[in-house]
Amino acid sequence: MSLPAKKTIEIDENITHFVYKMLSHESILKYDESKCVECGFCHRVCPVTISIYDEPLKRTAIGTPEEMRIESDKKIVVDTEKCIWCGSCTWICPGYTLELLINGENKILLVENGSLAEFDEEVRTLENGHKVRKVVHGSIKFNCTEKDTKVIDAFTKECAVDAMSREGKDIAVDIDKCILCFKCSDASKNYDNISVEIHRDKFMKVKGNPSSVWNGIMLRVLGKEGKIKGIMSRSQNKLADSVMRLLGRESSEEEET
């Protein structure tokens, strides 16, 4: 087998390993389907941009099967040909769904070298026993003109952290439970009479002085830019190239044999 090798391994019905193996180094992005709250953060923070077509959100190396245009019954899939195993998705994952293992050790080099910030977080336990964390401050507002309460009830159930409820024909949100993710705003596209306005103002208290990579990823999360700016290839993708350099790797790595 030639190295480096990239492959996807189904460990069991919930656990998937996305593996990048070299002669003396192995990175595994571990995904636990049972913990995934379909928040959409991983897609937003991924530094790799694959498409330049006029889409509301550019395609990255991780996302839902629909976003990735990959047939799968999983909530999240990874394009191992594009993934650079930087750990940005694991760094922000609210449901502790993603882990990055480097030579068997759980670590994120971009945090260790100060490129990505550490921040305060609010952690709580869901009814199913899984933990979820809130990493950004902000606000959320619903515009609901729907008259059918069954439709409103169906929409409130889109929330994976039990933060939404129906009050009459209005939608209420418990801001202490809400993690300000992208799930309800993405779901609202399927509801003609319901829209969502979310403002992600800032991360929880940030520690340290992170690099410009942090600034680029923060823009994607907080939405200061209208959309992720698409770039044709990895060699032209400035954010991905910056991440690769911070990891001590070149964007056009020579294969080891």
C-alpha cells in the first residue's frame, strides 16, 4: 500500500473513522453518529473550500450528504480526498461528535500552537444523556405566520437540543438551551411560513491571542461575510493553505512510499 493513504472505516453503526496514514504518523477524525445534533458548525469552520459556483454556502470537506453531494444514510460525511485533518471541526463541535486522534492521542495542534482560540463554554446534558455545549453568544428571532399548529409543532421538533416550543401560534425559544447553531435556520427553508433570524455576536470568552486563521474561521461562524468565498483549488485556497503551514505541512505534499 502506498503512503500517505486516506480511507473511511465503519467501526460500528455509529462510529466512523476517517483516516490519514503516513509512515510514522496517523490522523483519525472520529465521528459518532449517535451524538450528532446536525448543528452545521463543522461545515462552516472547515477551511477547505471545494466549489466556486454561486451557492449560498460553498462546499467544504465535511457536511451533510446533501451538502457534500454524497449518497449516505449518515448525518455527516467527510471527503477524505479534500480533508486536511486540521481539527477545526472537532474544535467547535457542540455535541462532542467529532474527535481528532493523532497517533492515538486526542489533540488539536492548531489549539496547541495558539492558532485557534480556547474559549469558555456552557455545557449541559440532554434528555438522552449526551452532553452539548454552547460556544457563541447571540440572539435568535422567529417570524411565524403559519396557521397550522401541527406544522409549527413539526418545526419546533427540528431543534436537536430541545430549545424550541410552540406558544399558541408562535414559536418560543429558551435562549439558555439554544446553542445558536444552523439547524433551525436551515430547516426553515422547508417551511413556507416560518423564517429564522440568528445573530451570532461573539464567541464565549476567548483565551489567548489566536492567529489570522482564527479570524478567517470566526468570520464563517459569526456570519460577518455573506457567504464563504469560493476558491477553485486547494493551492488557491488561502485559508486552507495557512492552516496547512501552521500544521507544518505543505499544501502539495509529496507522497511517501
